[in-house]
Amino acid sequence: MSAVLDARGIGMTFPNGDEVTEVLKGVDLTLESAELAALLGASGSGKSTLLSIVGLLLRPTAGTIEIAGQRVEGLSEVERAVFRNQRLGFIFQFHHLLPDFTATENVAFPAAAPAGGMTAPMRQRARELLARVGMSDRMDFRATRLSGGQKQRVAIARALMNKPELVLADEPTGSLDRVAADQVIDLMREINHEDRTTFLICTHDEHVADRCTRRIMQKDGRVDGASPAAKASS
């Protein structure tokens, strides 16, 4: 396997009045191709900040990042936006679907927006992805007509629209009940296994972490250790 993510010496500080708060302290993190990794840590440990840096939403104050063989920390804002759109997928706790768009339009959005509109091939891929996540009967429903679990299925399909090398998920089951949460994790496991898509899932839920193939613990701004998940094969 080859590394999809290689982050070295990642540091992040934020001004806090007259002081500076050090959130990340020389974090090293490597993800190999086809990993399904859980990033765990208490509130304030810096895991969401690390996820935002890996997703090119924040610039670190120190360190280097290589994603899919490309160094990214020195890219311009425009280059970062293009890279983020073309090479990364995102799944958030609160799906962030466009309420007036249909499920198909939401899934196609990452490809359609830069192109100035949805083409027939984009529509076809969006609908194929929706069928894959079990939303065949909801493709033309507006987001406001979908349940929480259904919205998160659409969000997973949207994250895959541009065939990203790395999908970043920030508490993807945090707003779902256990049944819906298990269904969402099952989908990500299936996609990881069949497509060899790499996932980094930020979570506080031990049950979610147990479904992943690797645990990465973050504590006090540092990656404290990594180990195989206890029940990854279940």
C-alpha cells in the first residue's frame, strides 16, 4: 500500500487575547491507501482542528502535508480549493445539504458547481451513487423531505462524487440514532472495502471506532498512539 496522507510535524496555534493557545503540537500522521481509520479524542484534544488542516480548510502554523503524492501546504487559496474539490471528500455531522435541491442535485453539486451546471454524465453518476447508498426511491426528493439518516446517505454519495482519494468524516453519526448510525457506518465500510477509498473518521463514539480498522488517539494536541480497532471485522 502507498500513503494517501503523510503529515509531519503539524503544529497549530490560535491567538487568545494576549496569549497564544497551542492546539496541535508536532503531530505526525500517515494513512495508507484503503485504510478506514477512526480519530478519537476528548473535546479540546485538537482532532477537529487536525481534520480541518488535512482537509485544507485551515493552514497549519508548522509542518508539512502530502496527500496522494502531492505536497499541499504551500498551495494558494485557489489551488487549495481546486484540490479540495477534486481530491477530497467530506462528510459532516450536520450533512449541509442544500434544502431546495433534490438528492440528485445535492450529490452532483461538487462536480456541477465548478462546471457551471449539471451535465448528463454528472446526473447519471449522482443517481448511480444514490442507488448504491440505498436511495433509489428518493433521488428526486428535495432535502427537506428526507429523514436524518437519509440525508447522511446523500452526504456520503456527495462525498464520493468526484472519486476522491481521501474522505474526511467529522462525527458523521453524531446526530443519528443507533440504527441509522450503524447503517451509515456499514455504508462507509462497504465503500472502503469495495472501492478501496481511504476514510479518516473523527468520532467520540467507541461503537463507531470499533467498526473501523484502525484507531488513532489524539490527546493534548498530539497523536498519542494508533492500534487496530478491537472489533473491525464485526
